[in-house]
Amino acid sequence: MNVGFRTDRGIDKKSNEDSLHVDTERGLYIVADGMGGHNGGEIASHIAVQQIASCLAQGPDLGEETSKMLEQAVARANKAIYVMAASDPW
């Protein structure tokens, strides 16, 4: 399977704050919108993608438990972003 991806900063934004992760072997594609205009949007989107990809990489192959793994990964990413924002207001 061929995979391609593209993000766009949008018309009114000065930079593209989106982050993505592609793991074709596992069929895992993660995209996080950086919420352009908000402080640290690019940092938050990067942390979200990094944390979710890391969490899912530690688990078994994606299958029946994927939903629960993904829920835990998103919760972990949310906590990491919250902790980072609380300690560094960007």
C-alpha cells in the first residue's frame, strides 16, 4: 500500500502547527491539529503524536485491544501536555 500525507497551515496562519506520525507496518496514522493561534500549539501537537505513538508501540499489534490502548494513549498524551503547560506557559 502506498501512503501519502500533507498538512497545510491554512490561509490566516503564519506557521503550520500540525504534527503527524505514520507507521505503515502497523497501519497506524496519527494526526494532531496544532490549534494555530494558541500558545504552544505546535508543542502540544508534537507531544500528542509522540506520546500516542510511543504508547501504542509498547503494546501488542493493533487488534481487538486497539480501542482500549488508544484511549490510554490519548489520556497519557493529554496528561503530558497538561504537565508541560503547567510548568512552562510557552
